[in-house]
Amino acid sequence: MTTIELTDVGPVEHVTIPLPEGGGITVLRGRNDIGKSVSLEASQRALGGKQTVSRRDGAAGPGKITGPGITLTVGAATRTKGELECLSLEDRLTVAALVDPQIKDPVAADAARIKTLCNLTGVKADISLFDNDCACDASTKTSTAATLVEMAASFKRDMEQVARDEEDEAKKLYADANAHQTRADAVDNTAECDGDKLQEAHTAAVAELTRVTTLRDASNEADRTAADSRAAMEKAVAYYEGKTLKELAPICDAARDLAEKLREQYEIAQQAVTNAVRDAKAARNHEATMKTWQADLDKADDARAKPFADDIILDCQHDVYNTKEAIEKGAVMRDAKKSADTATAAFEDARAATKAAERYREAAASTDAVLSCAIQCEAISVRDGRLVTTCDRGEVFYAERSRGTRWKIAIDIAVARLRDQDPDAPAILAVPQEAWEGLDYQNRAELLAHCLEREVNLLTAEADTVAPAEGNGNLRAEVYQT
């Protein structure tokens, strides 16, 4: 049987601590102040712990601690010889730190527990353990965190902040989208809105209005000219007293004949010819004037033959007004379409931002899964940064379980971790006296069964509560039996 022997250490003169083959529980017993705690701490020092040990007062030589493959000489300084030939967690875990890390704030206390468990499993802070799609948005503080617990807490804060930013952006985008959509819905978009086509129609309407207005003005001018010509003709007819060209033609001929025949009467005849020519000229002017006035009358008659109705002008004016109004409405419709397109794009961006926010929320929540995986404990998991266990009441915070239950779970975890290191090597775990005394008989039986199953030796202590049958309460080590 493997043993740990203490000689002249603290108040202990000598004690042999048996460690049964195949695992089990060894309990240091005795009355108070007999050296149980010192013996337990000395054993932990031999198993690789940092506990301080001292030589027994009055001892003739240095104290000695002998364990599997190792010997510690305790004097003014403690010297170690050999190499420990069993598995231990003393260099990585103090089980008491899991049960009560001496921190009042429950969240901070659980953070310390998780840190201890991560140290036990050896999982280091590594940003790649978290959501790779979102890790690029983690802060420098997060990516350079010293421990996985600090990294997880910082990563969660980062992701929640990014999620809030995305949610704020989504709200803004939804508000913008709704505003644009409201403006778009307020406009009837069934009419033509092509600016070029509407401008072409308006230009054509203006040209038609110009054309018919010009025709109307020409018709009116022709009417005025005809009226003036008719009045002039009537006046000329009324006041003209001379002969016509037809009447004067034979007279002129007779005058010429008379001039030829009667040279002697030349002067008289010449005067007659001059008068006839003058009268003929006046007659020709009269005829020309009459033809001009008649032409004006004919034009007026032609214009009146095609009467121009005022309602045509009104129709053209309405067309010009309507096409101009259509251009303005087309501009409004195009703006409405732009608003609708902007709303569609904003809705898409808002949905993308909402989805991103959900993704970051999921990434923040995934830190619990990362920590749960890191601590590698079936009995404990992480929820919202807290350690939780499952019992008949459902999920309960580990910190709210009874002290005895916490010790039972913590010891089970330590025992399991010991065996995970090496399934065959001897393994020893030291447990404080207060832990063992806090366990009821059922927990003790379950713990013993666990140690035997895993072939792990558990070393602890317990004060005598009744007078022993022999030994007067002196220090002794006993293998625990149910």
C-alpha cells in the first residue's frame, strides 16, 4: 500500500497516511489542534502544492515528508528530492476555490470559478474559440485578454454593443423606409411619367395652339381688310364721275383720227388727246384699285368659307394646360418612384441589419457554450456567465446549492480531471477538512464510489465528535468505510 509519512512537521511527531490500492478515501482523525490540518497541508506540499510547512518545535533534526517517489526535508528551508510518482492537481487547482472563491458578488464569484476550471482543463484564451464570423468585430482588448473568462466577458460585451449598433441602424433604416414608402404611396403612379414623352406632348400642344391662334388672327385680319375694301369700293363708285375706259376708247380713236386729218386743228386735238390719256390713266388706276379691293373681298370670302370656331382655341388651350400639368405630375411620380425604390433598398438594409444584430446576439450568447465546453464538466454548465447545475428543481445556480453539494460536485470534478490526465497512474487529491465535514452520509458514499470507480485516492480530515475507543483523540489516519 502506498503511504505518505510525516515526521516532525508542525505539531505532528509522526503519522503514516495509508493510500489504498485501487483508490478510496483516507481520513485524518483526532481532536482539535492535534495536527490534522497541518498534516493535510504537508501532504498537499508533497503533492506539488505551495503550502508552507515547518519543522516541529523541539525536534532533534529536520522534519521529513515522504510520499510516492518524493522526499521533502523541512528545516530552515524545505528541500525536495526525487520526483512525484502519482497524479495530483495541487499545482493547478485548489478545490476550495471552486466551492467558495471568497468573492461576495455572485457573478464575479462564478467568473473566478470558471477561471479556475479553465485553468484545470488547460484551455487558454483564444479568440478562435468564439464565433469566427463575428470575431473580426471583437475589440483589441478582447483579442488580447489574458484568460478565457476575461476574453468571453469582453467578447460578449463587444458583440452586444455591435448588436445594439446594428439594431439602432435597423430602426433608423426602417423609419427612413417607412417615410419614403408613405411619400410614394401618396402618389397615383398609374399615369405616364416619362419626362421626355410628357415634354414632347406638351411641345406638340403648344405648337398646335400657336397654329390655330395664327389661323384665327389671319381670319380676323382678312375680315377687317374685306370690310375696309368694301367700304372704299362703295365710296369710289359713289363719287367717281368720269368715263370708263370702254367709253373713252372710241373718243381717243376719233381724236387721233381727227389729229391726222386735221393738222391745223393739232393743238386742239393734242389737248383733247392729253385729256383723254389723263382720263384713261385715272380710269386705269380706278380699275386697279377696284381689282385690289375685289381681291381683298375674295380673300375675306375664302376665309369665311372656312369659318374658325372659338372652341378649337379653347380645346388647344386645355391641351396645353393638361400637358403642362402632366409634366408636373410626372415629376412628382418620378420622385415617388425614387422614394419607393429608396424605401425598398432601406427595407432590405434594415432587414440585413436586424439579421446581423440577431447574429451578433447569438455570438454573444455563444460565449456560454464556449465556456461550458472549456470547463468540460457534465454536472455544471454556463448560463449568462453563471455556473448552473441541474437538480429536481430544474436548473439552479451552483452558488445557491448547499455547501455540502458544492463540495461534492467540486470533488467529483477534481477526481475526474485527475483520471483524465492518465487513466492508469496513481492519483491523489487532498480535500480540506471543512469540505469533508460538510458532506452528509449519502454524499460521502457517492464520493467513495466515485473514487473507487476512478481509482483515485482522496485525502481529507475530520475532527472527533465523540471520544474514540482508544488513543485519546490522538492524530491518526483511517481508510474510510461506508
